[in-house]
Amino acid sequence: MKETTREKSRTVLPDKEIIDLYFARNERAIKETDFKYRKYLFTIAYNIVHDNLDCEECLNDTYLDTWNQIPPTRPSVFQAFLSKIMRNIAVDRYRRNTADKRIPSEMLLSLEELDNCTPAEMSIDEEMAIAELSRILNDYLKGLSDREQMLFVCRYYYADKIATLAKMLQAGERTVYRELSELREGLRVHLEKEGFSCE
């Protein structure tokens, strides 16, 4: 569907005003969320599921979940709140889609890149291990520069393509590959210092 001139000239509401619409139970909240964040959320979904129809369904589910969570939740960073919902929904959809067949996904590729720097076996209870890994990963990310944090999160959380990251950073794809490789090696070393074997 092509955007009309009127839609292009529409004012984008600040996040606070959109969230206020949710609290007022005004259905315009979903329209404003879609107008402001559709392309961003669609990209997250597409990087994971690689199917336009699935992406549309993920969008609808994201808006429904957002409507159901606000209120009582009042997100401090609305974009991050939305992206977390979308990512979880898209990953669930991807798992359903690939239960019986293998479908290429940027999410799968990005996770495969991390195979050599994540623990092979966990000797403690899984839930405790996940909590500990989360703490260690957060510590590692805090020690990175803003650029490195953005690169790591965009690749391994949002599953952005290398070409997308290169364009975002105004750098060559080889530079992005090299920087990601250095970040993975840094994570591997950090995990081993914390007692997690990556062999």
C-alpha cells in the first residue's frame, strides 16, 4: 500500500503521548505505534522469520501484546519495549516454522557466529546458569564503547544483517566482520575468566 501525501506529512507523536493513549484505552494508540515504528519492527521480524506474511502477523501480535501490557506497564523506553515484544514473538514464530524444516534466518546465522564463544556445557542448574550468564554478558557489554555495544546488540539481539550494520556505521562489510570477530573473541575470553569453558 502506497503512502499518501497526507500520511507522509503526518506528525509523529512523542512516545509519552502514545503511551498516554494506551493508558486512556484509546485505540488510536495502536495506529500511532504502527505509524511510528512499523518499519523498525517489521525489520526485526523479517531478520528472524524471512517471510512477509509472518512479519505482518508478528506485527499484529506485537500490537496486541502492547495493548494488553500497557497499562499497567509504563515503559521508560518505548522503542526498546516494543522491540523486545516483537523479537520474542518472531523467535516463537521462527521456532514453529522450523519445527519440521530448515528455513534460512539471519537470527540463526548470528547465533551460529556465537557458537565458539558460549559455554559448551553447564555444570550448574540451568536457571542459575542463565542468570549468571546474563550478568556476565551485561558486565562485558558495559566495558565496550557505545559503537561496540550498538554493533553487538544489533547483530546478536536484533539479528541485523552485516550489510545493514555497515550502512549504519558508514563502514565496509569487512570492517564490520572484523569488529564482530573481535567482539566475539573478547566475549569468549571474558567468559573463560569467569569460569565458563567455551571448548
